[in-house]
Amino acid sequence: MAYVYHEQFLQVDLTDGRAGTVAPGPGLIDRFVGGHGFAARLLWDMVPRCADCLGPANALLFLPGPLTDTLAPCMRACVALKSSLAGTYCDSFYLSLIH
């Protein structure tokens, strides 16, 4: 299987209106798998523990699944954030059965 990760993320700051690419931390791609794994680690690193769930310190992540752009019927994308209901990690997957 080809190495599909481009080793960069697009980061958009809605408070300032700035956007740019950032490299993942060392080992992220080697130790975590796809959108779910990346999201858990990135939220842990990016969002302060006491951050307001609806405040500017929270992050909303849209990440690809590990089998994105393959013929496998699988999870295609992950959306993750710090939940306003429980104050903990929350994610949702988009499932596409039609390629």
C-alpha cells in the first residue's frame, strides 16, 4: 500500500482569520492510525484541559480515515472536538459505502 499521508495539516484560526499548514508532531503518523487516532492525540495536545467547550481555545478537527481514497467500504472521515455536553473528547464518523 502506498504511503498516503502528506505529513501536514491545514490549520484555520477563525478568531484571526489566518490559515496555514502545520507539520504533525514527531511520531504522530507512526503511532496513531487515521482520523480517530490523530484526533485524540491532536485534541490532547491542542486544547487546554480547562478550555471552554464553546470558546476560542477549543478545536474542531476534520481528519481523513486511514483507508480514505481506497475501494474499501470504511470510515472515510472523522470530525472531533471537546464536547460541550460532557466536556470530554467527542468524535463522529462519516461512513460512505459508495466510492
